[in-house]
Amino acid sequence: MRQLRVMRNVQLGIKNLLLHKLRSLLTMLGMVFGVASVIAMLSIGEGASKDALEQIQKLGSTNIIISAQKPVEDQEISTTRSFMSVYGLLYDDEQRIREAFPAVEKTAPVKLVRKEGRLHERSLELRVVGTTPEWFELVHRRLIGGRPIVARDLDTHAAVVVLTEYGARRLLATEQTIGQLLRIGSDHFEVIGIVQSEEGGGAGIQLPDQEVDAYIPLNVARERFGDVTTRRTTGSQERERVELHQLIVQVASNDDVESTSFGISAMLQRFHKKADYRVDVPLGLLRQAEATKRTFNIVLGSIAGISLLVGGIGIMNIMLANVTERTREIGVRRAIGAKRKQIVIQFLIETVVLSTVGGLLGIVVGVTIPFAVTLLSDMPTVIAPWSLLLSVGISMTVGVLFGLYPAVRAANLDPIEALRHE
């Protein structure tokens, strides 16, 4: 019996709203755009945050990345004369770190040099990465073909190279890939594998690989290319001596990352007179990015919530006008025995119908916007299911809260005065 009464009240509420279709539609638009903005803003913010978090996670949460950087004082020296700039990490730094910190499990030293790669008439400027087998264990990249560098390659000083997919396509197109002899600089290297690289970086940190990388054994890089590079410009030449450009350190667990990174920084400061290195901790950046993501979602949600508030005020305004228009109807219902509670329920049902239908339409619009953004701008967006539930819940709550005052006002009308109303 109660269910039938509720259904009758709902039907009556919908009938009253349909008597003024345009006014009801315009009233719902506030809720439609409010809910749509909540979903769209949260999905865009979630997509941007997820992209940054994925970039950081690719670096490894238990890794510490130490990079060589040219000191400010060396950058300020004029290049109008020849000079030697000595900076960066040392081979001894890796040994000290391995021996001094029990939490360190693996290290991957990296030496970088720019050389031209050539196969027949094809050429490509490569970033030659001299490293050890541990690099492929600490930086997880998909192996497309062949094999990575192994310990035997270092023991035998093998002239072998692992290319990225991009480099392989540019240099080895229409050629047999694995086993091909590729000239790098003035030396020839056998292609033993192809890996997939990752582009870009996230949250102020650069990924350790690029699409033009060519990986060779570290000792071979030292023998063939040395530690000194020369860059000539008009009227001057600049020489740099860098032993290691990067050192990736893996510790046992997340709990050891921060303490080990502080210890490494203190040790490097002791043995390096100049600030020629930088210590990046992906775990710290990951936590910072997650905190930023939460703040970002709160800010965007608050901004979108304002539009829902405006929509609620619009509903209350229309319902107050509705009460004034239907004063005589309310008087008639009270006169024939309707209770105040029934009047309140009638007007609340109408506001809830407006806000709920507006919320559902807003979900449709809100889901469409992120897809359009991704399609037109290639910007990643993520629609969280909780944002849909949150939006509908807020819209229904707004409908009840802002419809309560007009409903109570209608119920409190004096029946006699209401019947006299014209």
C-alpha cells in the first residue's frame, strides 16, 4: 500500500513538472552541467596524475638514480679558449656505495657518448650507453628480439650492441637485424638484441633511456671511446672528462630508500668538491606526486561543486516560484484532508526528480567530455567509477536540501489564506 502511494506521488510530481517542460528543462541544466563538470574535471585530473605516476614508477620505487651534472662554475667559463672540464661520477663511487651500504643490492653504472651509427647508406646519431647487465635488471624494458648484455660480454670485451626498436627500424630496415654488423664511430659492433624504450619523463625526473640509445658493455665503451670528449665550435673547443654519467642503485626495500639516499649524498659530498652530481629518489617523487594528485582532485572537485551549488540554488528558486503559483492547489489539498507531511513529500519528490534526471543526463555529458578530450588532444583521461556515484549522490543531496525549504513553506501555508489566493 505504501509503495503504491509513493508511486502515485512520483507520477504526480512528474506530471506537474511536465506541465512546464521548458522551465523544468532549464532548471535541470544547472545540475546537468554541474555533474558533467565534476566528472570531466576529475577524469582529466586523474588522467594527468596517472600519467605522471606511471612515469615515476617506471624508474623503480626501490631505485636511487645518481646523475652527473656540469657544475655552475664550469658552465660560466667562457668557451672562447680551450679548457678541460672535469666533473661527474667516478668509477670509485660505485665501489664505495656497494661496500658502504648493506641495503644496496645492485648497481648499474652508465657512461654516455654521442656517436654516429651507420649501416651502408643509412646513418643515425646514437646515444651510446656503456653499461653492465644490471642495467637491464633495474630498468625494466621489454626485449623485442635477441638478448641483452650479459656478464660474459664484459669478461670477453665483446664488441656487441643492443639497439632500441626506434634505432633498429631506422638503421636495420630491410636488413637482417640480429647478427648485423653496425659501425658506431670508427668501430664495428654486432647487434645482439633489440629492446623497447620509453620516452619522456615525469615530475621533474628524466627517464634513464631514450629512443636513440645503443647499449654496449661498459669496459668496451671505456676502451673504444675513453673518458674525454671534445666539442669544437667556431674559434674554440670544449673538452670534458666524465668517468660515469649515471649510476642506478637498487636497495632491498622501500624502507631503506630514504636513509640510503641520504647516506649516498653525504658520501658523495665528502669525495666531490664541486656539486657535479644529482641524486633522484623515484619513491620520494612518487609520494609527492600522489599527495599532489589528492590536492589536485580536491581543488577540481571544489570548483565543480560550486556549479552544483548554483544548480541547487536554481532548483530552489524555481520551486519557490512553483509554490507561489500553486498556492490555491495547496489550499484545496489541505482543505480536503492532506497533511503537511504529504505536501512536503510532494514538493520534495519534484525536486528530487529534477536533480536526479539532471544528474543522469550530466553523467552522459560528463563521460563524453573526457573521451572527446582524449580523442582531440591525445591527453590521457581516466573516468573513476567513484566519481559517477559521487556526482549522482551529490545531485540528489542537493535536490533534497534545496527543495526542503520550498516544500516546508508550502506545507505551512494557511489553508484558508491559500484558498483565497488568486
